[in-house]
Amino acid sequence: MPNSGSAPVGELSLRTVAMPADTNPTGDIFGGWIMSLMDLAAGMAAGTRAKGRVATAAVSNLSFLQPVKVGDVVCVYTNIAKTGRTSITVGVEAYVLRLNQGERVRVTAAEIVMVAVDDHGVPRPLPPVD
């Protein structure tokens, strides 16, 4: 489960800059854009653990805590919280650096469940941990 503190948990999995093309009519960044970054980061973390293809199965406990503005550096952190036979639950947090400076601000958090799948999209068992 993502934390409620001010320090990120897990690995920095993705970093990008929020651009004007990703804004809503009021000038804030679309929540869907942030969600897509979080899903991408969770997929990378889970794919490494699964040693292959994964698919998003569920998103839970998604919270938008602060708006993201154009020019913010968005940093997405992932932490594998739990594994099952075919599934990997990833805690995901997004932080921003406002105008690429100052303290990190936690803006979004969620749990994303990814499932290891074969080439046909059928769930497959996770390989053993090295």
C-alpha cells in the first residue's frame, strides 16, 4: 500500500515533465495522464519481477492529492507490495518537483495489480525469485 508520508517508497521508475498538451481547460494536468504514467511504471516494475509480459488487472485506492501543473517534473515510484501465483501488487506514488526545484510534493497514490501473461494473454505463474 502506498505510504502517507513525505518520502517516496520504492524505486524511481519514471520521470517526465508535465507539458501543456496534457492539461484540462483550467490548466491542470489531466488525472488520466497521471494514471497512465502510474500504470506504465507499475508495468515496468511488475514486468521485471515477472520476467516478461504483464497486464493490468486492477487499480485500487487511487487518490489524487494535489494538482499537477505544467512544468512540474513528475516522478513515479513503485514498490512491489505483494505477489501471488500469477499476480503482482504494486504500490505506486507520484510526486512532483514544482518547476524542477524545491521539495517533492506527493500528488497521487494507488495500488495496481498486474498479472503475468503469456504470448496469448493467458495468466501464467510467476517465475521463482532469483
